[in-house]
Amino acid sequence: MKNSLVLLMLLSLASPAGVFAEQEHGHDESMAMDDFSGIEFGEESHEHGDEGHQHEEEGHGHDDDGHEEKGHDDHGGGHDEGGDDGHGHGEAASDVELSDAQRRIAGVETMVTQRQSLGEAITAPGEAILNAYRTSKVTPRTPAQVIKRHARLGDHIKKGQRLVTLSSVEMAEAQGVLMEANIELRRVEKLGRKVVSEKRFVAAQIAYQLAYARVNAYGMTKKQIESLIKTGDATRATGEFHLLSSQDGTVMRDDFVVGELIQPGYVLMTISDETLLWVEARLTPEDASRVKLGTAARIEVGPRWISGKVAQARHALDPTTRTMAVHIEVPNSDEALHPGEFVNVAIESSQKKIGIVVPVDAVQRSPDGDWQLYVESAPGRFEPKEITVLDTLGDLLLIEGVAEGTTIVGKGAFFVQSEMAKGGFDPHNH
């Protein structure tokens, strides 16, 4: 009984405790839920924080982009200023140095400036013609037939060279008379003056001289005549003979064919020395009055200029053009000029100026448009020097701006200018 009572008391005491325990346990679960909810809220906050972080990264990226743009602009501006000031990429080089090999390959040649006189230029069109003082024409003096040609158009001929073989009836008759007169003269001379009268002796001499002169006048040279007489063979009087060149030169014309019958005076060939031609320029009377014999002139032939001098001037005006012809003698050893070619002529007038005279190839345009040439400041080193062009005569310029005795680039200045321009370029291609 007693034990039963004790058990009941224990159960009654245990029930509220259990409820209380359950309540506490529920509170723990509620707390657990609250804690979990807190955790879930924390995770949401974390996600929100990630979004914020991402936003910050995007914001950071925006700042970076802005920084890059700003930095690029600053760099670009800085480079432009640095290119002009710091590195000199935007400026042209002030001089250039060339090795001997470069100068040799590019054809750069130097010259020393000198003070000279240069007349005002009288310009006019001109035409190359044969030099009449160095030209000869080959013509027969009796009707003849062309048997053989020994030279052709364009051949270079030596004096005494055989050009053409002709045959003439008149020449045959003259040759026969000459041989007969020669035989008679030799017979009279052999008999002597004691046997032959003086009249007969003189008549034989006169007949021989007349026959000789006729054959010579018809075109046979003395050498050909002597060769014919020496044979003593009358059958050699066939009328054939050779026309020879009277000078060195070039065959400029050969207007005939073999077998053609040629009349006296017809020009079979024209031989001329092309190494010294004439250029005929026609000037107004006013300009012609300022030109004297021996005056220097410049002839433009394609890309080059040739020096010449006035050799001849007519004293009468052309009735059609009312101009006066002036002949300029021009050396032509390289045959750069041909008869019939049209050229430009610049004749130096008698009104002269004194100054430094340089070839036109020595002068170039500077970047700002001024004239300049290149002075050798040290062996192989050249620097530009601005000058003033006072006058021109063909490819010669009268200038001022450099002292007499200065060494400059006389030929190949364009190459020097190109090399100097390369020195002003940015090798990094900025």
C-alpha cells in the first residue's frame, strides 16, 4: 500500500514536469526555428550582399573603364606632346650622314660654289639641224648608172672610204682619151726635144692635161686615175669609177637603188659629222640684238640640258615669220640629239648678273616651300641651307644665301633630301 502511494505521488509529480519539459522542448524547437529562420535570413542577406558585391564589382568595373578611357586619352595626349617635344618624332632631322657606299650608289656628288656671271635668259623653241660646215653631199658630175652600193644609211664613214660604184658612157670616153693622150706624151718624151719639135711636145702635154682634168672632173680621184694609167691597158677604159667620202661622218641620206640612172647633181648620199650639230632658234629682232657670236646657250633635250654657243646668226629677217635665225653649235658625241628634233633653247643675253651659280639639280624645295641646298658641314655629313634664287638660265641658277667656296651637293640632292626626311619619321609608327 505504502509502495503504491509512493508510486502515485511520483507519477503526479512527473506529469507537470513532463508538460513543462515539453513546453521547454517546444520552446527550444521554436528557438531552433527562429535560429534557422535567422540562418535563412542570413543566407538572404548573403545573397543580397553578393548582389551588392557584384554591384560594387560592376561599379568597380565602371570605374576601371572610366579609368582606362581617361588613361588612354591622357596617354594619347601625352604621346603627342612627347612625340613633338620629348622624342622629336614630329620634327625633321637637321642633318644627315651618308657613307661612301651610299653616295656612290645614289650618285651623290659635291661641288664648290663659285661666283660667276650669268646673263638673262632669252628663251625660244629650236630645231636640230645638220652642221653645214661639217656636211658634204655625194653627187655624180655626169649621167651615170649605179653599179654597186658600198655604204648604207646610218653607217659611220671614214674619209676616203668607197661609197658607190658608177658607170658612165661619158666617163668611158674620157678615160679612153686620157689613155691615148698618155701614150702620146710618153712617146714624145722618149724621143726627146732634139727629134720632136717644141710645138708637138707642148701639144702632147696639153692634150694629156685636158684628158686628165676631164676624167677628174667626172668623178675619178687622182689615185684612181694614176692606177688606170699605170695599167696601160686600153680595155680598162670601161667608164666605171668609185665615189669616195670626203670626210668622216655618218650616212644621213642614201636615196637611190642599184641600177638606177642618175643625172648630174643628184644627191646620192649625204655625209655629216653628227658630233657637232646646229640648233636653229628663231628670235625676235629685239632679242637677237642682245645675242652675240660665241654667247653661251643651253639646249633642253628630254630630261637633260646640253651646253652650246652661238655660232652663226643671219642678218636678214624671215619674210614670213619676221624672226631672225640663230645657229647654236652643240656637241653631240653621244648622239643624244638628232637632226629634225625639236628642243627648247635658252640663250644667255649680254645683260649679266654676278653671283653664285649652281646647277638646278642642287636645289630642292624645303617642307615650308622655300628653296634650299645641302651644305657639307663635315665629311659625309650634310645639312640644309635656305637660299634665294635670283635668275635662271636653262638648268643653271643664280642664287644668294651661301658663301663662295662652300662645298654643296651638286648632284643627287633629291636622295639627300629623302634620307633626311627618313630621319624625321617615328620608327615605332606612332
